[in-house]
Amino acid sequence: MQHTVVAIQFNRLGKKYYFDTANIDVKNGDKVVVETARGIELGFVVSNKMQIGNEDLVSPLKPIVRIAYPDDIKKYEENVEKEGYVLKKTEALIKEHSLDMKLLNCEYTLDRTKLIIYFNAEGRVDFRELVKDLANEFHVRIELRQVGTRDGAKVLGGIGPCGRQTCCTKFLNEFQPVSIKMAKNQNLSLNPNNISGICGKLLCCITYEDEYYKDLRKKMPKMNSYISTPEGKGNVSSINYVLQQVTVNIKGSFHKYHISEIEFRETAAKEDLNVADKELLNLEE
């Protein structure tokens, strides 16, 4: 069965969700009112209409309620204006209760029946008394939601080790899994200081060239393997995947060759992690 849907975001870099158009004439750039698990919300259409089948759905489709009225947009803007005060007051109450949690963001549902407050913390936090105080302060249903360190970095933003604004705050809509294996495939230094971002997890950009390096590794000999060169047989002492070049130790003398100049037998790569690698696994999510 085919469904006519559009992709909707609730903030500029948030995830995109499919909603059924419900025969409403919507287009890219429209503001619409939808019902989500959090309540009634105002969303932003970020695609044109498209057809998808049941096999492409990861959750039941919900219909768009309506194109946003001017009153809906006004109420949304008022809610956004209130967020600054909410964060300031919540931060004060967190300190008053001496809670070990980092306040990140907050948002009202469009109908202002619920206030969702996002925070990050190392472990579990007993915020029952905080919720009571927040409910008395804002006279609305309170939902405190703990998010991961990657989400926290996305909200707070910052400068990455490359010297540029972090990808998560600039263009990443969703986080992709990153692994130590990807870093090893690219011959990156496995020093945590070199391959972790400001969130303390593995750099998201490690995934960008992963497929490229996977393809290159299939065409290259393995480290310490013996290969045939124009100067005779030797073992591989280093590999430059970008240049497709290897350095070979031939009886104590080192020579560089392009892969077109050598002969080698491809073998299955061993993916066993050594002890040092295993210590790095806490960087992964």
C-alpha cells in the first residue's frame, strides 16, 4: 500500500519524520500542526509530497492535523520566547536541589499542556522534588527527559578539533554509529584525545570516509604481510591508503611502491581487538 507523505522537522537540525498528508495540500516550507507522542506540536515541512510503501515505515503513520493558522504560529512564537525564562528558573531550582545534571533545552507543546525539559547527567538523577517545584512554578505538566552526551553536544554546540563548528550543530540531523574498527581502517591514531569529540564520544566524521577506506583496503596488502616487488620479496612496514602506496622492508632497506608495482595474495583481515583497543570501546555508543 502506498501513502502520500511529507517529511517534517520540529527544529532546524532535528530528525525528520514522515506524516500522512491526509489529502491536505501541503508543500515544502509550510508550517503544519501535527499530533506526536509528546502532544500537539507545530512542525516544518522539509520535503515535497512523496509516495512510500508500508515496507518503508518504521512506525505507524500519523496524519497532519491542519496547515498552521496565524494563531498557531503566534502561540508557537510565544512559547519559544518563554523558553529563556524557563531555562533560567529551572537552572536555579537544579542548584537549589543540588542535583548533578546539566540543563540543555526545553520546549512547550503547541497547546502548552506540557513542558519538556532536556538534560544530561552521568547516571540516574532523583528529580521528583524538582518536578514538583517546576509544576508549581509553571502550572503545566512537566516531563524531564535525559539525553545522551552526543545530544547534549548538539544542543550546546562548540568547536571541534578541526577548528570548525561541530557537525552536529551545523548539519547532522541524526547520529550514525561510529566504531573503533572504522578508526583502525583509516589508520587513525587510537589515542582517545585524537579521535573523540567535545562530547567525549568517537568523532562523527570518522564515518564520512569509512566506505571509501573499506574499498581501498580490499585493494591493498595487509600490514606485515610478504609481497613481491621489482626489487624482490619483502614485508609491508607501512601503508598509505590515500596514495595507494606501501613501504616495504627488503632485507633492511625500505622502498615505496604503488600497488600497481607489487604482487600480493589477498587474505582475510583479522578484526580481533587487542587490549588497548578494548580500552577505547567506552568511546563508542
